[in-house]
Amino acid sequence: MKRTIWILGTVAFLAAAMGAMPGAASAQAGSSTKGEAALAAIEARSGSMVKGQAEFTVSSGKVTMTVTVTGLTPGSHAIHLHEKGDCSDPEANSAGAHWNPTNAQHGRWGEGSFHRGDIGNLVANAAGEATLTFATDLWTIGGDVGTDVIGRSVVIHDKADDFQTQPTGNAGNRIGCGVIRAR
Ligand SMILES: [Cu+2]
Ligand SMILES: [Zn+2]
């Protein structure tokens, strides 16, 4: 009897361990992470007044991102997807580098070499408001790890992206950050 209980316990443990493996997790992802929409709530960092959101939807094989932000200084501000879904640091350094699953050079989206997170620049009006709509078939919501935006972060910078300086675009401080979550 004792031995039977031990075996059952081992089976339960193995089942739990397999559930945590990447292969098994993707089979479960249908209900939890593979979806048609995602959202990042953008919060202020580096002492800024930035607030906003980035919404992601899927249509005809493309992901469309719609960003609305307030609290910016008028003018251009770099916006990127960064590799880590972690905005906990006061200066958003926890978000890591630009999302770059293809090991590319930083650049301008759609021209030569560019990171998968190199969205470009937001342009804020005199009231500090900016909106941007961006669509691409290079991203997915819940697809392959090299395309999946879930678990990345949206980062907004103090300065404009110059599309040349490696590996950051010389965009300065990280003034807004939001983790991209399935919804
Ligand atoms: Cu950035
Ligand atoms: Zn980049």
C-alpha cells in the first residue's frame, strides 16, 4: 500500500513537470495566451507624466497596434517593443534591450536591417498627446516565440529614434513602459 501511494505520487509529479515544459505549455496555450487581442497599459517611468495604452488586434494575418499616449513633451519620441515584459524598474531598465529575435542591427522598420521591436517614433502634439497605428505580418499574438508580442513590453523614450545609433537609436531615457498581456 505504501509503495502504491509512492508510485501515484511520482506519476503526479511527472505530470506536473511535463505541464511546465515548453512543448506541453504550447498545447495548453490555446486557452491562455493564443488570442486575438492583447493590451499594454503604459505607465510613467524616469519621472515622466506619460500615460497611455497600446492595443493589439489580429486581422487577415496581421497584427495591428493602436497606441494612445498623453503626458509627452511636444515632438518625436521613440517607441519600441523591448524584449522583457518587466517594467518594474523606475527607469524601465528591467525591460531589457529592443526585442530582436532575428539578431538584426537596429534600424528603420521595413528598410534594410531592423529589430522586430523597431516601431519608430510617436509624434506628440502641443498638448502632449500622440496616437499611432502600426500593422505588420511579422508579429503574432500567441504564435512562434520569434513573432509573439505577448510578454514583451512597449517602451516610449524621451528622445526621437535616429534609426542609426547601435543598438538603441540614441533615444534617451525610458519615460513610459507597459507589459503586453493577452486579453
Ligand atoms: Cu526602446
Ligand atoms: Zn532597435
